[in-house]
Amino acid sequence: MSKQITVKTIRKMKQDGEKIVSLTAYDASFARIIDEQGVDIVLIGDSLGMVMQGHDSTVPVTVDDIVYHSKSVAPQCRRALVMADLPFMSYTSPDQAIGNAARLMQEGLAQIVKLEGGEAQLDTVRHMTRHGVPVCAHLGLTPQTVHKLGGYRVQGRDQAVAKQMLSDALALQDAGADALVLECVPVALAEKITQELEIPTIGIGAGRVCDGQVLVLQDMIGISSLAPRFTADFLAEGRTIQEAIAAYVSAVRNESFPSDEQCFF
């Protein structure tokens, strides 16, 4: 069995130029297959609100939902790092955040938690990391604030917004974040942030310049009702589920995914 992936592992992967592969999972069966195919980070994402519960956003997802699904996924991950989302309104203060992060780690068996937002989350990230909670930050398109953003739109094309995003990324790193997800960000901005940071960036609709990639499982096997432009159907061409996941892992590692057609410029 390969060595267990940790936050130190993914930082070293960035240093060594080795691409990090991440994929969502919400149940034991898929988690086992994903882990066996060499995915580095398994994310129990609040995307479950859309692909598992049928909502039109991630907003209705609760901490109880994430704990339930994380508890199903984590025991199957013998190699992959297990990351769980803090859902909408579960981290409005540092104390609330650390209490809910404790639940994700103690009850849900997660090894790192993810939260959305920049400058407003610095105290929260600092508080959690000081108490030994590994944190992955998330900038760009932040799905929990989709109603405020006015829809699922590319973020960072405006120069002022791009400058703020880079500033936020550096500040989150300084606050102790162990990784950063960049979602729906122009390639040039994602590249700038990736170059400036010591912690790894994991892109979703942010180009192959990021240190790694993450996709929603249902998107990459072509069963989502509204798959975003930045994904690909790896189940096509008659592949099995196992072969599709292996193909995704290979495509991220050799940088054939995402293609230019799946990027924003």
C-alpha cells in the first residue's frame, strides 16, 4: 500500500512539480474505488447538496450532512487525504468554525477542512490552525455565496478583483492555510497565485497551471444534469468506473486535463 498522503505530502508534491489529484466522494463504494486508483485528496464537498440531494446550490447543506457523508468516506481512504467542507454559515466566527471543524474531524474522520472566503476568514483560519486544524482555503467562485455573486461566474477578470484575490491568497497562507482551491479563475491569475504561494493550489476551472486539480465525481463520469464547462466526461469511450477515474488521474498528472477549451482566459 502506498504511503498515506498528508498536508506535508501535498506541499512536497508542489515543490517537486508533481501534480495533485483530487476528486469528490460521498459514499463508501466510490471512496474505495477512488482511493484505489491513486487519487491524492478525496473531498467530501458541499457539492453533495446538488449532486446527491438535488438542490440548485450548496446553500442547504448542513454540518450534519457533511459529517454523515465524511464518516462513510473516510474509512475507505487508506492512502488519500480526506478533506471535508465546512458548509454555508457554519464558520461565521472563529469559535463556531473550530467547533464545527472538530465535528468534521472527530465524527466525520476528516483530516483537513475547507472553507470559502478571503480576508474575512483570516482570523478564523488563524484560530483553527493554531489549534491544530489543517485548513484548505477557497477563492474565486465561492459556491456558498452564489446568490450574492449573481450566479456561477468567472471571478478575477477585473484587475481590482484579481489584485485582491492575490492579496487574499498570500494572507491566507500567512494565516496558516495548508492549501488553496481556486475555482473559475482566469489562467493568468491562477498562474500568478500559484507562483507566489508556497502552499499548493488546486484548480477547478482555473487551468492546468495550478499545482493540482479537483472535480466533482458526478461531473467527471458524465451523470450531472448540468455539467460545467471546465469538466470532462471520463466515462466516455466505454470505460468502466475504475478506468474513468484512472484516466482522470493520468490526465491530471500528464497535464492533458484541463485542455484550453476547459479553461478561462
